[in-house]
Amino acid sequence: MFDARTSKSVLCVEHGQPVESALLFPSGGLLVSAGGRYVKVWDMLKGGQLLVSLKNHHKTVTCLCLSSSGQRLLSGSLDRKVKVYSTTSYKVVHSFDYAASILSLALSHEDETIVVGMTNGILSVKHRKSEAKKESLTRRRKPAYRTFIKGKFYMKQRDDIMINRPAKKHLEWYDRDLKSFRISKALDRVLEPSCVIKTPEVTVSIIKELSRRGVLANALAGRDEKEITRVLNFLIRNLSQPRFAPVLINAAEIIIDIYLPVIGQSSVVDKKFIVLQGLVEKEIDYQRELLETLGMMDMLFAAMTRSDGTSVAEHEPAELPEKTVSGSAP
């Protein structure tokens, strides 16, 4: 760096690569140099101390540019990219791609236009769309149809009949997820505490629908400790209910098959599995006893039906044979 009055060197920094472009901040406290693949920022107030070295391009950096506010630093390179840095963190916040290698770069006064010169002889000009200011205008309610027909101050008469429009029914969030094939999201929604406690039948119906589609295993897989604990708590709470048992037993079998290889990694999940195993075994015993009772009742009903048929046959009167009388008329 040279003094303009004396033409003497007042500061020298070592970039390490042939310098293609240099840029001085308006405050004069920072200097930016570009050369090779590096963009380096120097602190002039500390005698040219290196502040940060940026290596975000794959080829030589050829040009630099600073926004009008000084909050954004732009660099163009032979890799056909323009990188936009934040001058507070010096991280890339945006990037532009071009058709050819970049040689020059410039911004308009209010940063609304970016101009890039490339090696193929093309000058690219891009304009930023100005955000339209949305004016908050209060919408005036339109008068009803009857206002045009009967007048503004029309009052309902005795013989008039009011016809109300039916309210539009909106789908629940879990139904929207099922409609969009977001099966894991739908299952998560019905496993929320508010749904599990108030309407467990909704949760069971979603599980049944996922099982019908054949995607229940996909919805239950890939869950962490907290999520699988929530599923196990629901199964433990509702597995003993007869109306839910067939669906939840199937879901419990799928969960055991999926998470059997990882049992032992979490003590909380292991305890839940032990409780679930006890409930499933107890439910199986209940089902076995119920089947035995049904078998006994079928035998009793069959015996009663057979005895009733025998008694009815014994009490029926015997039919007399028909006699045929032949003779001549007197």
C-alpha cells in the first residue's frame, strides 16, 4: 500500500499467491485481497494482521466487490461462481452460478443490480425484484344477496324460511397426512397425549388403516427412545380392552420383530417391553380360556338340540292309514 502524496510504501502484506484483486473497506480499517483460491481479510489498524482467510472457490478468485451497506462481500472466480459473504461472520450466505468463468464483478448503488463479465464475452446483468409493500386495507364486507332483493332494513317475516348453508367439513391433520402418504407423521399425530387420552379409538383406527395398507411396519420403524416409549405406553394402556385387542396385538408383534435386535440398549424401553410381554401372554391365556368356554357351550347347545329333536319325534301322533271303501250306490 502506497501513500498518494509521497508515493511511498506505508504497508505491505503477504498474500501468498499472485493478487488478482484488492478492496479497501470505506472505513479504511480492513483490506481484502484475492489471489489463487483464497480471499484474505487484513486488519489495517493492527499493522496488516491477517484477520480471516477464506477458501470457498475451486479455482482462482479474479474480482471482489462490496455492497453499499458494507454488510456483504462478493467474490467472483474462474469456477463460474459468485460467492456472497457476510462481513460479520465471513460465512457464505448466498451463491450465484454463471455459464462461464468470471473476470469482473460490480454492484449498483442500492444493490439492486449485479453485473458480471465473463470470459465468453457476455456481460450478465441481474436485477433484484423489489418487494411490493403490502398495504393493510380493511376489507369491506359485501352485502348479502337478500339485501339486494329485499333491502337493507328487511326484517324476517313470520312465514319466511331461513336456509343456512352447510358448514364445510375439513379433514383432520392425520387424515391429511394419510392422504399425502406421510404415514409416520400421521401416526405421530394420533400418539399425542391429547388424542391418546381423549380418543384412543382414533389412534387404533389409524393403526388399523396403516396395517390394512401394509405400511404399519414402515411407520413404526426408525424411532428413537422417546417415540418408541410413547408407542409402547399406548399399547400397554389399551391392549387389555377387547375392542382394541386384535389390532394392538398385531402392532405389538410388529414392534417386537422390528426392535428385537436393539433390545438391551435402553433400560426404559426394556422395562416397557417386559410389561408388554406380560400383557400379551395374559391376553393369550384369556383368549385360550375363552375358546375353551366357547367349545363347551357349543357342545351343550348341540346336545340340547339333539335332545329336543328326539322328544319332539316321540310326542308326534302316528298317522292312520287311509281306508278305501268301494261299493254301489243304493
